[in-house]
Amino acid sequence: MRLMVASRACLFAIAISVFSVGPVSSQQLAKRLILKDGSYQLATEWQTKGERVRYYSAERGEWEEVPKSMVDWDATDKYAKERAAGAPPPEAVEFDKQMAAERQEDQAKTPQVAPGLRLPEMGGVILFDSFGGQPQLVELDQSGSQINANRKGNIFRAAVNPVASAKQTIEIPGLHAKVQAHAALPAVYVNIQTDQGAAVTQTEAQELTWDRFKIVRVQGQAKESKRVVGVIKVAAYGKVSQEQNLVPTTAEKLTGGWVKVTPKSPLEPGEYAVAEMLGKEGMNLYVWDFGVNPAAPPNMQVTKPEASSTAASPVSDIPELKKRP
């Protein structure tokens, strides 16, 4: 984008050089003889002779002629009056339009979540937090969960009740997530594309809904230093089901492929995770974990608002999103 702007800026500078103030040349003093087809000739002077217009070309340094019927006299006079009044040349106007359109396109890809604070164009799972009264963005890392078969407990349950279902837990290591939200009502912005390397087929991926991302309350297990994200139940007759402690949320579709997930009520201090629900496949075992702790120290690698509310937020402070398996 920056290279494109720089290139266009150079072309723009060349295009309007004939209008700049400085040592005068034949082209800088040239006027426009505008033709009806929209093109024009740069000329220092011209004169009408019968059905022909004779003009001195500022580009080629010689006299040339065009039929009088080809000249758009109204457009020629209008341009001359605007230039005399100090109006910007059409090249400048067109350049400004192109830059405004590109800025609008870029802003659509990176929605603004607070004055001077925009989501990164590269996507990811981003937590919108507030620390010290200042809004901040911090990216959530993926945590790969594991399935604990709980063999000892399941064997005991089968001995007591042979037809009882087996219970397995989906767990992530550690008691606390690296990222801790200081706000009781944090929003999570998600922009993840399901690819062929995911846990679902390409056909199934097309059937996934945009609002499939949910917030799950995670239960810590202090003795084993782990957190339980969900439970898998396997019935005696083979049916498998999952259970999660889902937090009531609302989902809002934004521009640029982003989805905003917001809790319907303030979150209690504790551990949470953003989970992707894969339809019949259940919950994706890779989750994005975070905690809620108003007294937690500041998060690392955050994106803060720009000094100007119209400037886009930098994305260099946000680490590269780990690829989802």
C-alpha cells in the first residue's frame, strides 16, 4: 500500500509539474486547448483561422493545427478561468479522489473499535481491553487442548454402573492464561478463515456459520495445574456428546471479515476461552484463552490508540497469529 501511494505520488508530481511555481519554461506557461474527445494540447498560444485552429505546442516546440470543430471552447475557457482563480488542476482532484477511495477501502478492512484504535488487517483473535482508563488491543494466542480419558474414574463408574457413560475432559495446561482482561465486559474480535488444514472438510467448512465463536467459562484444577474447557461424554451405546459452560454472548458481523463477540453481562473474575464450534464435529480443540482480573498487571505487546483519532493503529506490536491446525 505504501509503495503504491509513493509510486502514484511520483506520477502525480510529474503530471502536475507544468503547474508548479518556479523557473518558467514553455510547458509551465502552457495553457490547455481542450478537445471534444476529452484530450487536450498544451499550447502557449493559439489563433483561429477560418475552420482551423493554429497553436504553438509547448511539448514539441512547433506550430500545429487542428480542425476548429474538434475544440471544446467551453471547457477550454472554464479551465483557464479556474486556473487563474487558483483552483487545483484536474490531476490533483483525481489524485485526491483515488487516495480517499483507497483510505476508505483500507478502513473497511480494519474497523475502528475506539478513537485512533483499529483492528489489524492481518486478522486474528483480538481482545479489546481497558487498562488505566485507556482502551487497548491485545492478541490472544491459541492453546492446544488435550483430551483426558479419566480412565481411573471411568473404570470405577463402570464397576458401579456397567451402563454408565464414560466421561472425558478437554483440558489446557496451566491455571491462568497469559492475557488477562482488566475490564469486566471485554469484547473479542475474531477474523479467522477455515482452511483445508482444519479439523473439518472443505464442504463442512462452507456450512459453518459466521457466529460460531463462543466464550467458554474455564474451570481450573489447582492440584493438576490445568484448566478444563469442556467435557466429552461417551454413552454406553456409542453416542458422543460435548458439554461446555458457555457464556451468553451477542455476535455482530463487521466489515473486513471481522466478528465482534460480546458477553451479555459483566464477566466474573476467572478464566475463559474463545472456542470455535464446528457443528457436528463439536468444539475445536484449539482455543484462545484469556482471564478476567481487574488487579492483573498490564498485558505485554498491546496496541494503544494513536495520538490522532484519524490515524490507523499500528499493527507491528501484535505478534503473528499462530496457524490453526
